[in-house]
Amino acid sequence: MSDHGCPPTAVKGGAASDRWAQSAVLVDGLDPVFTGPLFDPRDERLAGVFMRGSRQVRLDLTSLPEVMRREVGWWLATCARTGERQIHASEWNRWAATAAAVIARQRHVTSFADLPLTEWMAAWARAFHADKGRMPAPGHRLRAEHALRGMLERLLRQYSSEIDWWRHDIWSLRLDPRIPRREHEPRANTAVRWADISPAWLREGTKFYLRLQMESGQLTWSTVMQHRVNTARFAAFVTERGIDHPVLAVGSERSLRSLALEFGTFLHHWRREHSGRREVGGSLQARTINKNLQTIDLFYRVMADCRAEAAEALDDARWLELTDSHARMFRPADRPRQRELREADERNYINDTDLSSMLTHIEILGLPAEQSRTIVRDACQVELAGLGQPAVMRAWLIQALTGRRASEVLLMDFEPLSDIPGLDAAAVPEGGMVARLRYQQTKIDGAPNTILVGRDVVEIVREQQAWVREHWNLGPSGAVRYLFPKTTGNRHGTKSWETSNYNRVLKQFSHHLDLRDSRGELLLYSRSHRLRHTKATTLINAGAPIHVVQRYLGHLSPEMTMRYAATLASTAEREFLTLAKVGRDGRELGMDRRDMLDLVQLDRRTDRILPNGYCLLPPTRSCDKGNACHGCDHFATDRTFLPDIQRQLTETESLVASRQARHTDRYGEPMSSANVWLEQRNAEIRSMRLEIAALQAQADNSTTAVRGAGVLGRDGYQDHSAASGTKVGHFDD
């Protein structure tokens, strides 16, 4: 082997000389601190490059040839420039020793790029065993692989910069600036890997197709990952059928059509994978199957239209054999029917009780891990530690209050608020709009990207800004690009949280909290898109015009907004009561309580007998309102329950007073009337007062039940009752 300071003798067709020249380009123009064989983490010029735990250990590369020294120095400079990674000096000293041992055995190796990652890891494991007398722990091995992989992937891309970006098996916006991208990409930190997709003609054809679609603006980076997933399923199908030709079926159009139908059947029997294993019962939804069929359909349409270009670019003449039949291989009738829109809305809507519970406990997500809160779960008090994720907590709250998509919130600028022209925010009453919020509209080009927000959202934004300044130690004038910056590998604050990590934290929190809805199912904070459906449905069912809701949601067409227009069953019942005035003013049912007892026990539904009255919900229906009985028109009671209702009223009022005192002590001011928890308690208090008034208006010996006496206490009825002059008491039909 040549001396470390001299160019090596050319071997294997000049490969070593090529590496010498290529590595020289890497370090051309670098600060001299990155070109030496020794790196001291205490050097101020290397501030931020090395991890804190390794700052007492020097990185020594004297045992490596000049090419490898250059590569490691270039990698350190890259880490300093991008702020993506920090180097562990001890880890890289071990890699330097491993590389020196490999070079001693394999004289043709002069660069880290000369061996694949698998061979480097095998050599690292052998060196570890020789040094320690044991095999490395999985975690230690993973850290070593992570350290080298980051450099190796970028180094290989740097050495092959003359190759078209789409020909690589790893697509990453970090690795290649030539990949088409938007200014704000929700999945900018996600890499797409193609190497495990076979057959090769499908893998390379898909990469060529996506390159055409991305460079023409038909597809964006955010959709590439889903195309890769859909292509992997089609690859499994053609592999199972033994198909190794882009034409798929050599013969008549009917055989091609049969394959298309078989692929639909294949998807219906597909089982989702987890950690490399198929999950039992994890079948695909109809919408997912539709998307998969559409992906392959569009792929063959484009490839049939561009068959000549594909054959030339891929150096595969078989693509020329595609016909117009491939462009119409799939038909609309092949796709499964999806559920009705109403069913979709009901499934995605979060009722008031569940949303109130989620908002009440979201504070635990932001609490430091050393702090805890006591919650009631399954009628038992449970002490739960905080998860130390205040940024995720605030992002979820903004979603809940505004109905924005997760990516729209996570990609917001650090300063997303602006004044409303001509408006004095200080003069706006409680609950009014005081500022304009700008979010990143990454899904629909040309759609609106601002909404008006109240003081609650403004306060959350200001809290998050203060937290970011403190976390990044930037001071008041520091520059961070996003309001919710990624907390690792982001020293310069230029990257935002990704929805995948955001949802992972929220899912972890959901299991940590273990809240259940009225059906006993886990309340998943990670299904945050339901907050958007809930906000939209609430606006529409509250009477907001469609064009106003369309503007608020950022939709380009009213048809998209009408997806949310299905009226929920609970809303329909409330509107019916408003119009027909049935039981909404405490009407006497003319039924003795003994008859009432017989009625509610029909079908042996003894769960209809409540501690403070009776539930008149039909036996075939179930209730999802939790304990919100007092404001329900299905709730009936009589004078025998008057002491129970009075006691419950006193306890609720006492609870509100106690919570108000705690809130004032903690935040310096009482809860506003717009507070979700307080709104629910105030509604209960109003309803119980109405029930007590209706029962006290009866004779002392009355046994007549009264139905729906507290309906007027629910939100939305106070203004109506005041305007119409309706009073609680007996109602003349």
C-alpha cells in the first residue's frame, strides 16, 4: 500500500486513482480545521459537531490513508454545515481502527465507498469481538451502523453526482438537491428506498414514471412514499404470478383484463405487514384498495404513452411492446364501493363528551417527566407522569381549535400571526377573532392559507415561540424557520416536525393515558385529522354558510366542503326539538312513575333506570353522550329525585368554584366562559336548575314524570328561548 501522503498506485482499472481525485474535490475549499488527521472536540471551530459525551476524546485518523481522511473530514464539515448530525468521537475512532484493519487485509480498499455497508458492519463486528471477547449488544451495533450509514449514503451520492437523480435506489431530499421539491415539504426528512422492490423492470419503470410526474408538477414529494407502498404490493402480485415482463400478459386483451381483475382480488386478500410479518385481520380498506388500483392504472397510462422514452431511458426495449390496452387496463367498475359520506362523517366525528375529556387531559402530554397528574380512570384514581412534549401538546391544541391539518400546523412559520387591518384587538370581546393565522397550504395549490383566530390560539402560539427561543438558546432575535422545529438533528432550526413522528408521540400518549370513549374504545389523539372533521361538521351543523366553511377549511370547491355536510343524528334531534318544541320546556308526560318504571324496563333494559331519573331512549339504541343526561330530551324525572338533583347541583357548583380557584392560582386569572370544561359544567348547572324549577312547580304529592326539562340549558338554546319568550313549566300543546 502506498504511503498515506502520496497518491496510490492505480489498481483495478484506475479505481484507486479515481478515488484520490474524487476525494480531493470533496475537501477543496474546506476550512483547514477539517483537513487534518486529528480533531479536538474542544476546538471552538468544531463547536456543535461532536456530541457532548465525547468532547473529551480526540478523533484520530492517522491510521487511515489520505482518501479516507478526506472523506471523514468532509463528513464532519457537512455535519457542521447542515446541523443534521453530531459525531461521537469514540464511535468514529473505532471505525477508523476497523477501516485500518480492513485495508491491511484488502489492499484494493482505499475509500469507505469501496465496500457496501453490510461488509463494513461485518468487519466492525469482527473487530469488536477481537477487542472485547464478546459480540456487540444490538443497541451498540445499531449506533455504529447509524454512524457510518449517514456518511456512506451521502458519500456515494457525492461520488456519483453525474448519474441522474432518479436512477439511485435511495431518494432523499437531504442527499440530492436535484430532486424536485416545494418550498415547504411535509415529509422532507423521509427517504424513499427502492432496492427491495423486484422485479427490476417494475422498480426502474416506477422510478422513471415518478421522475416524469414530479418534474412536470403532476406529483409532489409527499406522494412518492405512498406510490412506493402501492408499487410494492403490485410487485408482490407479479412475483407471485411469475410475471417478468412489463407487458404483463403476452396474448389477447382479455388475458390482460383478467390480470387486472386478479390484482383487485389480490388486494382484497392482502394483509398489512408489521415488522416484516403479516398481521392477521389487517385487511386493506376499500379506500386504500381504490388508491392502489388508481396508482397502477396511472402508471401504465403514462408508460404506454411514453413507451419510447421509457425504453430509451431504461435501456429496455420491452417497454415498446406496451399497447393502448394497457392504458385502459383498469375500469371504474373494478374498484370497490366506498361507504356513504354520512357513515364516514359519523366515524370521523368526535362527540362533545369525548373531545372535552381529551382536552382536559392533554396537559399531561406537555408536563415534564418528573411531574405527574392524578386522573380518574375506570372509577379509580391513577397517577400519571408527564411525557415532556409541550410542543406536540400545543400543535394538537391548535389543530383542535382551528381544524387545520397536522402538516399545516407543523410547517407554520415561526411568526405565523398578523394583525387584522382596521381592528383593535384589545377591544374585541371574549371569544372574538383578534388575529390572522397563516399556515402552510401543502395539499391544494392555490387554496387559502390564512384564517382568523381568537386569543386562545394567539396565546398558544406565543407560548410555543417562547419555548423555542429557550430550547434553542437563540435569544429574542434568533432566527428559526418553523414554529414547531424538529428537536433532533436540527441544530440550525431549519427543519420542522414531521407528521410521522408527531403521530408516533400522540399514539404513545394515547396508550399512556388509556382514555376510553362511550363504546369502550381507546381515544386516539394520533387520529388528529378527526379534529378537522369535527370542526367542519360543527360549523355546518351550527348554521354556518357552506361558502364560509369552504373558505375556513381552505377548499377550492364547495363539493369538497359538502363531504362534511352530513348532519349528525344528535344535531338532527336538537333541530327537531327546536322546531316542534317537543319536551324542550319540561312538559309533563302525564305518566305515573310506576308506569315509567315499566316503560324503561322494556326488553329488560334496566340500564335505563338512572340515579336521578329515567332514560327514554328506545331499547334498540345506545347512548354515546356519557353522563350528559340533564340536557337530553330523552331524560325524564319526577319529584322523588328532586333531592338527588339538588345535591348534584350543589356538588357541581362547588366543583366549578374549586377549579376556578385553582386556575386563578396557577395562571393569575379565572377560566373564561369559552373554556371547554367550564362550558360543559355550566350547561349542566343550567339544565339542573331548569329541572329543579320544573319539579318544584308541581304539587308536593305529584307522581307525574317530566321529560326534557333541562334541554334549554344546553349551549345554543339560551338565545332562542330568550327571543321567543319561552318559559320553563307546563306547555300547552
